[in-house]
Amino acid sequence: MDSFRIIGGKKLKGEIIPQGAKNEALQIISATLLTSDKITINNIPDIKDVMMLIELLKELGVKVEKNSKNSFSFSSTKINLSYLNSSDFFEKASKIRGSIMLVGPLLARFKIASFPKPGGDKIGRRRIDTHLNGLKELGAEFSYNNKNFSYKISTKKLKGKYILLDEASVTGTANIIMASVLAEGITTIYNAACEPYIQQLCLMINKMGGKISGIGSNMIKITGAKELKGTTHSILPDMIEIGSFIGLAAMTGSEITIKNASIKNLGVIPDTFRRLGIKIKFKNDDILIPSQKNYEIESFIDGSIMTISDSIWPGFSPDLLSIALVTSIHAKGTVLIHQKMFESRLFFVDKLIEMGAQIILCDPHRATVIGLNRKHPLKGIRMSSPDIRAGVSLLIAALSAEGESIIDNVNQIDRGYSDIENRLKNLGANIERV
């Protein structure tokens, strides 16, 4: 298993280009099953979770052509549905949570799907009720096998319906959208997620001949089509990577330019980091983070301590709370980080405390960070990456710390960040994979 060896305490400088958005890629690639025509997707991130999903599609019979490192074409003409019952499918699909995104398009086009209990990060309970209940409303039936922890789902006919989601699940919304686009009649999804990932999925389906309105709102209306055609689609830059690079620049006191950031799709991300005192400048579609010796956390208007919490879009992404937390360590001031959605996501802070950070873990969902204002440097230690976002947060801490740090289990980081060590080396980081 790979590890990173990092010598920290060095200022970085240069330009970095964010990869394509992981969460969008998983949805868009799954949507290629909705048609037998060729679909070309550009700016696909070269990361483990995405490549594993592409391998699953190949095993299903999808013809996949690699046009370049980040561009692939998919032709779903002949699908081997029997593969869905194989042990190989269950083994591979259980390793990535994104495999659940295959259910909606398979059900829409072939009226049958199966999937194992989804894998992914161990960050707390991640239920799939929203997916299954929404598909059930459309006319699907499902069963659960306790022996191999798998689901089978099928339908004679999907029929449009008004669906009120019990939570604004991004993947649940995407699955129901993909199932609805070939259903009979009109489907209305209320309390739908409206992240840019969902907007991109809807826009691509409309280019394929779909009829989706309400894009960008929490009420999406889908008029079922008889069939969809091929298209070409480009994936947005990864907003989570962009937020990670903003935090990296602040923590290391570095000047970094994030190129082609698609600023209009970042929502409150830049302003949230500005609340931590970070200077952020826009130049065309690039983001410049100037070198700052110190940055000070704002207070609320009434003088109370700043709270940064996650929320459904257009609120602050839960995937960036770990980054906001680690970035606060070297700030001046105090901030409460409130992770509402997942009860295990803040448990990595024990490693930050061991490095010298002043953090109080109030409970599984809340941590108070008392900023060091760079008066006391962090020290390098050996640690392990528990999940993608915590792993990158530890990596940022290590790059800002004095001395050597070792981060084990970096395959978790590889699942979400492409070739991260070489991209950081280009900025001047002292990091190697061992």
C-alpha cells in the first residue's frame, strides 16, 4: 500500500489546473447507458473511482474508446444483463459508491437492475432509501438479499409521477432523473438536489433529446421521451479540488493560481473561505490566492463566533468542511465547524491535534478550532488517510508542518485526486510516493 513522505514548511508557487468533477463524472458516465448511440465525454478525471466505474461498463458490454487521457467515448449497443448477477459484478461494484448510479439508466432502458450494498468512504451512515423509494414511485419493485447484501430491482413499465423526496440527495435525485427520462408521462421531483452536477446531467440529457425543465431549482419536471440520441459533453472543474487548493495556499502561505475554475459554478465556496480571512482574487475565470503571512477569521455581525456548516446546494458542500477545518488551524481567531450530514467525518482531527493544532472535538458533528495565527508551527507525524477528503486535509496539514510527515493509505486520496503528488511537486512541494 502506498504512502506519501512529505517535508513540510515550504512555500509553494505557481499555477494548477483542477481536474474534472468526480461527482459529476460518475453520473454522466452512468447516463451513457440511456442510449445505444455514441456519447463522448471530455474532462473525465483520471481517478480510481471513475476508472473503476468505466471498467464496470466495459464488463457490461459497453464499447469504450479512449480518445485521450481525459476523453472517452461510450457506445451501449449490446448490454450483457446477465453480468449483473455475477459475483464479479458484485465484487467490483461494492468497492465504489458510484456504482449505484447505474440503477436508474438500467431500469429506464432495460427494466432491470441489481446492485450490491454501495461502497465508498466510511464517513457515517449513508442510506439509499431516497433512491429506492423514488424508483418505487415510478413503478419499480425491489428485493434485498441478506446473504450477499444485494438488491434486485425491476419493472414492467415506468410511469411518471409527482415525487416528494424525503431528502435532497444528489445521487438519489440523479438516479430518479435518469429513470424518468424514458418513463411514460410526466415526472415531477420536488425537494430535488440542484447542485451543478445535477444541472450538468440535465443539460446533457436535454442535448440527447430529453425534456427536462426546472434545471437549477429544487423542482424538476421531466417529460418522458421514447428514446435518446448520442451527444458530446464536457465535465466541469471539480469544485472540491478548487476549495482544497484555496486551503492549501492559505495554510502554506503560498501564492497559487487556480486556472479555468468555472467561477460561476462555485456558489458560496469562495466567500466561505473569505470568511476565514483568505484573500481571493478573480481574473477572468482564474482564481489567484496571494501569499498571506496572516489571515483572520471573521465574526458574525453581532460579534459571535463564526460557524461554518454544510448544507444542501447552494449551501457549503460537506466535502469541503474538512478542508475548512484544517485551513482554520493557522488563522487568527476561532471558528466552529459543524458537520451536519455525516457522524464520522471529523474523527481525523485527533491527528491534527497530535501535530499541534488547537481543536476541541465537541461531539461527532462539531469541532471548535482555535487558530494558531502561525505562532506555533505544526510538527510532522505519521498518520493514515481515513477517507478522500480527510486524507487531503491531512496532506495540506503536512505540507504546512515542520519536518517530515508520512501519510499511509493514500489510495484513499487517489480515489478523488488525480496524480496529486506530481501536481504538487510542480508547485514546489517536497513530496514523494513510497
